[in-house]
Amino acid sequence: MVKEWQDNQIVLNQPAGHVENNEDVLQAVIRETQEESGWLVEPIGLVGLYAFTPYEGADTYHRLCILCRPVQHISDQLDNDIISSHWLSWEEIQNVPHRSPLINACIEDSQNTPTMPLTFLSNQFLTPKNS
């Protein structure tokens, strides 16, 4: 879990971010997790696809939750908007405000729902073909 600022309070989130142009989702998972937590991870399964609109008129956020195995802590340097990263118990996670309800949904689904194989994600058309 990472701690970050949102609306003048410290909240918890899972490492998350955006997929860069021509970057596949699993590369983004590895990169974003490393940038936000300092950990190298190995993606092992797709937990689910989620959508969240925080309030009327707000942008809708879409999340792919990818279950990962921690490989190694490799850096203490984190993205500027991240305060710190932590391994927390379920009880500890519940005692800090969350960035969104997707946090509990992803954790609960990772514990109670079978994951989809990563082959479910296709990069067949990620790179444009030369004309």
C-alpha cells in the first residue's frame, strides 16, 4: 500500500497509474509499482476490471487490478506524490482513509475470486504495423 495526499488528508492506495503510449499493461504494472513503492513485482494474475465515479459530473476511473508477487525492494526513492509505502494487515488498511472504494474491492476480490490468467490481456495490436 502507498500513502498519498488527497484533499488535504493522507489516504491509502494501491500502487496505480497510467499506461504510457505503446507500453503494455504488465510493463505499466511493474513500472508504476516500482515508481510508487520501490518494489520490483512479478504480475501473476488479473483480479478484475473496475470502474469508479467519485461524484456526479466527475471523471470515471477505470482500474485493472493485477495480482503480483513481490520480488525485491529495490529503491527508497518514490514518486513525488507518494509519501511512503507499506506492507499492512487488513486491520491496518481499514484504519486509514482510502483514496477510493476500489481498494477494498480489489483486496477482497483477490482473496475470494479466482484470478484470470495474464494471457487474457492481449498486446497483439500494441505496436502499429508499417504501411
